[in-house]
Amino acid sequence: MRAWLAALATVALATLAPATPALAGPWRAGADAVVQRALHDPTAYDYVESISVEVGQRLAGSEAAARARDWAVAKLTALGFKNVRVEPFPITAWLRGPEEAEIVSPHPQTLAIIGLGGSVPTPPDGVEGEIALFHTYADLLAAPPGSLTGKIAVVTQPMPRTQDGSGYGALNPNRRQGPSEAAKRGAIAYLTRSLATGVSREPHTGALNYEPGVPRIPAAALSTIDSELIDHLAERGRPIRIRLKLASTTKPATAWTVEGEIPGAVHPDQIVQLGGHLDSWDPGTGSIDDGAGMGIAVAAARLAASQGPPQRTIRVALFGAEEMDYASAPFAAAHKGDAPHMVVIGESDIGADRAWSVALPAGSTNTPEMRDYAAAVAPLGVMVAREPARYSGDDTVGLVRAGVPAFAVRQDASRYFDWHHSSEDTLDKVDPKQLNQAVATWAAFVYIAANSDIDFRALRAAATPQP
Ligand SMILES: [Zn+2]
């Protein structure tokens, strides 16, 4: 009888013992368990489904943004987060009105366009002019002052499809600075090919940044198909005239970042800070940008606490106005006091597809904690980048500049820019399997960061050569 009990105890112990290699460190078994759980966890997909269906588009400063705020408070509370709160900050809301464009000569043809966020409206009858066509943005920059007087500048440079999304960064000046560069040369309006990889008639919006002291001209994005139509038409050699009508309004408004926490059981003042952004552009339902990113952060936080209460506090921020670049500075200001106690910060804002690489805080790669992390996510097909993380989402920039170490997950962006910032950013683009792989990649990191004593600041200081 005693032998039978002993045998049973041995079996029970063997069942409980983590199936990890002999060389694994103390965080490996927990991280492996978090990964396995994440792959079947419904939280992230349910979150994206819920906000897509129950809130939909939520442009900062709009009536929908207030609904999104209330939805987020209720959702974080229902998911068990503590200290759920709302941080308001002032913004200038930009609200889209009716928009249209057409080729008027050599023959009439409607164009699929969308106004860029922040664009001034045209006069009610629109602006009309002959176009000056540039196949690359560099060609526009090479145009001399005064050469575009009275013309509509059109840039048709295509965006390359890349796994890391770097094509978007490379072409971002087209959209951000293009309107002011065209205005400096005398243009009356600006059209850019959408910063998009798909072949589609859906145009993709995004913010512009007018340069101070330069006339503000109306600016819009063309669908990729209409951009190519203009290229082909220009080959015929006849002048092309376009009419563009944009209506928008601006007003002082309030935006809100919503936060919730899983309090640390041992070091509640030490914070592992995650986030995604609550606002979205207006044409779609903001499912991949950034419903998915929020879902990943929220699910990762809960999964990181699934092996027992975390030692450090895990905080999730749902940033209220990322798309027009408003959320970072108020968040950094609101957290000036706790920034020195933030262990690490990371924002999930690159869609819903699988992770393929992570960038760790500087100097941490060869620690036992991060070696365990790398081993836990290797079976997911995720590698650790050689370069440390210097950036992890637009909303974290203020705190990263203030010295908070960054952690970044690179997700496969090959498909992301087919739909990003367009009417096609909708729930059907979210693949639950890929989403959960990304959740697992985040969750294992958060688990180790919140349950170890790893000090990323000290590691960075040790790794940085002293002058
Ligand atoms: Zn985003």
C-alpha cells in the first residue's frame, strides 16, 4: 500500500514537473506555460471582435471616441483589471466631410481619393488645375521654387511590400511633408498615391504635417489603381486637369487614454508598461489598426499573470489619439512621477499577423531571463534581433526619450499595408491563429519582466560605453 502511494506521488510529481531542458533557467517553465496557454486563449480575438462590432471607427475628437472610451473602461473592468482610469488631454479634432475628385480633361473620370488627416478643406466649389506629375517624391523635391505655380502636384511613387513594414517608413515623407513641399513650389493642392501595398480602388488616409510658415494646401491620397491610371494617361502626352473637393472641420476637443493594471504582489511600484491605441482612422472599423494591438496587449497582460500574481505591476494603456500624434506627450507628462519606476515599455501597433522578431532592451540579450525568453519563443518561429529596441510605437516615444527601456515585437507586415488606414481595415482581416502567436510572443516577455528582478536600466548602462 505504501509502495503504491509512493508510486502515485512520483507520477504526480512527474506530471507537475516542467518539461524543460536541464540548462533552462528559472523562468523557462513559466514562460513555456504562458506560451502554450496564449496559443488557445480567446481574449485578444474577442477584444478585436467586440470593439469592431460594438464601437467601430473611433476618430479622436469625434463622438465615436467618447463611446470608445466608455467601452474601454467597461472592457478592462470586465476583464479584471484594477485601477481602471481615464486620462484626458486636449487635442484639435479634425473631422472629415464629403470628399470627391475627378479628372476633368482630357476626359471626365471619377477618382477614388481620401483626404489626409489634418488637411485644410478646399473652397466649396473645389480647386481645379493642371497636374504636375512626379513618379517619385525625390523628383518633387528636385523641382525648383515657383515651378508648380497654379498646379496640383501628384506623386505616384509605389510603396514596396516588405515583411518589416519598412516601405511605409521610407515613403512616409510623401504623405507627411509632401503637401508643404509642393506648396513651397507654388502648388494649389497635393495628391499622393496611397501609402499602400495592395492593388485596390480603396484609398488609404493618414496624417500630414504642415510646415510652419508655408501656405496650407488641401491634400489627399489616391487609390493605387487611380494613381496608375494617371501614370498611364500622362504617357499619352496631353495635359491632365483634376478637380478636387475636400470638406473638413476642426475644433478644440478632448481625447482620453484609458488604463488598467494588474497590481504587483511584491513590487507594486515597479511597472511593466504595455499598450495599444484606442483611436482609429474613420473609413474602416480600426480592427487591425489598432484593435488587434490593444487586444494583444490586454491578452498578454492577463496571460502573464496566469501563473500567479505578478511580482511587479503590469499596466496596459489604451492611447487615445495616436493617429494625429497627440497621445505621447500627455502620457509622458501624466507619468513623469512613475516613469523612473517603469521597468520597460512596449506598444503593439503593427496589425494582427504573426510575430517574427523581437527587439530587447539594450544590454539584456545575454541575461538568464532573456535567454529563457528567447528559448520560450523560438518554437513560435520568433528570433531575437541583434539590435536593441530603440522604439516601440508612437505613443511610447515620450517615455522612451525620458529613459524608459523599450521592448518591441516585429509582426509580419507583408499584408498589413494592403488594408491599413482604409475602409478595408475590418475584422475579417484578423486571423485568430496568427493573432494568438503574437499574443504568446508578448505574454512570455511580460511574464518574465514582471516576475524577475531584471533591471533593464542597469543592463543598458553597463552595455553603453562611457565617454
Ligand atoms: Zn496604429
